Amino acid sequence: MAGEKKVFGFEEVAGHNVTKDCWLIIAGKVYDVTSFMDEHPGGDEVLLAVTGKDATNDFEDIGHSESAREMMEKYLIGEIDASTIPVKRTHVSPQQVPSNDKGDDMLIKILQFLVPILILGLAFAIRQYTKSE
């Protein structure tokens, strides 16, 4: 891209998230990959799945070839304004509600012990009954 590169805001880039209008953010650069959607070896679903976010990690995880990296240059349309990229949310695991149902746990443990004993007792009784006749 000759001259000065255009700087895009995150929301503007994120709005281009359909097959007929698809932009990606990779390594701080914005790529219009709309014309590449049908040619992408992984299919257009792969590209659409990484719209609306920084796709750098997804791109690097795949291990693209050097020729794929060179091919990207023709789709480069500008750079992303880093200050407009939302801060990544850290994973917050859901709060577990403390369980006061110790009685339920105890009941399950008792049943796990008693049911096999009852089955054995029943089998023994049936054996004794049929043996005596």
C-alpha cells in the first residue's frame, strides 16, 4: 500500500463481518479479505469466526506458510488504532454456591454401600429357596 496507511477504529473493522464484506485484524494491521473468502483453504467460516477481534493468535496458531504471509500484503488496507481495541477480558470462573446439602451426599454414600449388599442378600435368598425344593 503506497503512501500513508489509513488508521481504522476497532468498531469500524468489527462491522465488516460477513462473507461479502470481511475485514480482519492481524498483528495491528487491517486486511480486507472479502475477495479471498472463496479461495481460503480453510473455508470462509474460518475467516468469519475471527472477525470482530484481534485474530493475530488465531493466525499464528495455524502456522501459515511464508507464501501465505506474502499474499496478505495485497489485502492490507490499513492499521488498527490500538487504543480502540477492547481490553481482553480475563476469565472469571463462575462462583460455586456452597452446598449445605451434606445429607444428600451422605444418603448417596449409604445407598452406594447398601444396594450391592441388598442385591447379594437377595441372590443368596433366591439360591437358598431354589436349592431346598
